[in-house]
Amino acid sequence: MSFEVEGKLHKKFDTESKTASFQAREFVIETEGTYPQYVKFQLTQDRCSAIEEYNEGENIKVHFDLCGREWNGKYFTNLNAWRIERVVAQTDVPND
């Protein structure tokens, strides 16, 4: 399943080596609205550097997959980001 959401980059974490052959990096965005949400995403493997060029406080759009799994009777959900884009503020252009 593929989704996208826009928000302000709230926090980015360092890349962690989970095993000898697997690395992951997490980051959090803050959504807008009456009740803002803090949503944590995960980047894996060669995508870990995708968040590097963005600064905390910057508006971004995250394209991600919703992934779930079961392990020993417990259920886990990950939001796996696969593309990040800078959100440019749109300027109203008057119609002449």
C-alpha cells in the first residue's frame, strides 16, 4: 500500500545498523491541523540518506508504504518511507 503525507520535519535520527547487513534510520514529521500528530517513519538500507538534505522545521512530503507483521503473537506496524520531497509554498498568482 502506498500513501503520502505532508508535514514539518520535527526530528531526524542517526542511521542504526540493526544487523551486519541491515540498516535503518527514523524521522518524525508533525502534521498540521487542530490536533497535530507526530508521525514516525523509517528509511532502510540505501534510502537512509534520503532525509539528509532536509532540515528540522522544513515542510516535506513523505511517500511511504504501510507494512505490518506478526512475530510471536505480537503485531507491528512500520511506515516505510521511499521518497521525500520538499514542499514549496505556493504563491497566489492574480489572474489578469
